[in-house]
Amino acid sequence: MKRKKILFVCTGNTCRSPMAEMILRSEVKKRKIKWWDSASCGIRAEKGKTINENASTALAEAGVVVKPNFKPRQLTQSIMDGSVLVVTMTEAQRQLLEDCANVVCISKFCNVEVPDPYGCGIEVYRTARDIIFEACDSIIENYILKYEE
């Protein structure tokens, strides 16, 4: 069976979307759900960057393994085409991609957008992480498990 991928999208692919990618991957693994994976991209990703240090710290505090050597990727149509669901962090990002199939805002799963923590202190990253955890639980319960039925 071919793996199904959920793609998370944010602006630079250094904070929110990599956190979402790694949280969903961790939760899927923890629940022993097969055939699902996650990925992330940025609408304006810059080469030479890596995951934000505060994002990495917030993930580690929650016991989520940070993908070694993470490198931000620029969003492309081909990456989107390889994903069964594309989840943006804000409604504005969803609107940018509204002509593409299977694009939803994360608020569909947790009733709130994930504000950009870039340049903020660790508390803002922890808040973003907690929102993403809630959304990932909902994605598993209301999308992945239902998709499997």
C-alpha cells in the first residue's frame, strides 16, 4: 500500500509547519498508524535556513523528536500533488492556495489559526506547539482514521 502524506504549509517553513510535520509524524507513530506520513513546506522558504531554535526547543520539551538536518523547502505544485491533504497555518495562506485541491486551514481541525511565532520568545512557540498538537489529534481522529474506513 502506498503511503499517504499530509502536507503542512506556513510562510518560511522554519517554525509552524515543521513543528506540525514532526508532531503529526510522532503522533501517528505513537498510535501505530501505518501508511501515513507528514511533510512541510513554505510559501516563501529560504535556502540555507533550518528549523527555528525556539521551535526545536518547544518540540523537545513535548518529547517530539526533531528531524535531524531539517531544511526548509519551497512549496511546489508537485509536492502538493503528492499529498492527500494540504493544511495551512492561516486562512490567508489557504486563500493563496484555494485553486488547488484538498487545501484546508488548520482552524478546520482546532477552531483557531496558528499565529506566526517567528521572532518571538519561547512562550509563543509553546502556544503554537499546543495548538498544533490539538489540531494533529483532530486530524488523526477526524481525517486519517475516517479515511481508512
